[in-house]
Amino acid sequence: MASVGRGTQAPARWQLVACGLALLASCLLAASAGAFVSNLPPLFSAALTLDPAARLPAPTRYLYRGIHTTVMPGIEAPLRTRLEARLPAALGDVLAFYRTELPKLGWQEQQEEAMVSADHARLAFISPIGPAALELDRKEGSTAVQLVQKNAQAATRANVLPEAGQAKLVFSNIGENEAVLTINQRTIPRPAGANAVALDLVPGTYIYGLSMPGHAARTNTLAVAAGDTWELTVGRNGEAWPPLQLY
């Protein structure tokens, strides 16, 4: 998402997040994120067919395919599942594949949000378990695919589902000392071992700072979109971890 300035001025509503969320980032899974090289001959038919074994909808023909999931302790289903793939096919053919196969699986395209050009496409969907998005990019003679599906029920159980039209930010401190977050004109201290807290934000780009004893204060920016949940975590050694999208 493009930067829209130094930050959006908006009221913030904080709430406690369930105990154990501080361990969230350590439970991020990146499953099946390996590389696979297609062994199909160059003159094989260009038709794309659905792979019934794929975790998220994907063609049987690919140069690379990986699945990444974000999970919460005590909640079996992932909050967010992301497919990354590179396909030996034209962008138009890949787009046609997904527009044919996803409706068969109960995915409903939000056509008013579609953006399609010769080398890029972005589509929004409502899937049977929650919102989803497809992004395609034509690069170096192949098409890169990113398909994301969110699980609204799992996010509700984890207490990290954003309010309608809002984004949510979770602040976790699993270090041995107090950590302080500054964002949106608020200063939020979190003692060592305290529960995580969550902040509802208006979608936009924010400048935030994290400070811990014995470590240089860090300032960075975070872009949040409506319906997204992000986590900022201070690790056990007092280092600030990179932002993690939970949902």
C-alpha cells in the first residue's frame, strides 16, 4: 500500500487480548514453502487445471508454489493462509483460470473492486470462511500469483477481528523488561509478561516507535488497510520484531 502521509488522526479504542497472544509471532508457520520445478515438456498444452491437492486453489502446472499460514495458540484453524506461486502461463490465462475455478468453490468475486491491466491484476473475493484476495503480476515470462484467504471465525475466537471498515494493531511484549509503543499520538507501555493489547485504527499509514531499556529506540512506518490485523512484538531479547500480518 502506498504511503499517505505521517499518520491518520483518529480516535483509538484499546482492549485486552486473550492471554497467550504474546507468543503469537513465535507460532507463525511457513509450511510447504519450498521450490518446485515443473518437469512438463515445453510443448505441453497450456491449459490450466485445478490441483485437487493444493491447500488453496492453484493449477497443477507451476514453476514454484508455497503455502504460508498464521496461527494462534489454542486455535486449530489458521487465521490467514497465503499461496505464493509462479506459473508458466500468460497473466490472462491465469486470471481466466481463477475466475472459472474459484466460483465453483463458493468464492464470490467483488467485481467493483477488480483492477486488471496487461501486467497486473488484483481481485477481491468473499470465500466460504472469510475475505480473500488474488494478486497477479507478469514477470520474466511467467505469472506470479499471491492468493490470500482469511478465516473470520478463527480471528473472532482469537479476539483479533477488526471492526467493520477499521484495521487492528496488536502490541505484544515477551521481553524481560518494559517496552513502550508510540503511535497515533499515544504512548503505550507494556510491562514484561503483561497481556498483549489491541488498538483499532483508521486505515492509513502510521509512524510508530518502539523503545526498550538497553536498546536504541526504533522508528518505522506501518500501512494498514481496512479488515487487516497486524502485530508489533518485542522479543525475549528486547529486539523489535518486523511487523507481522495476523489477519
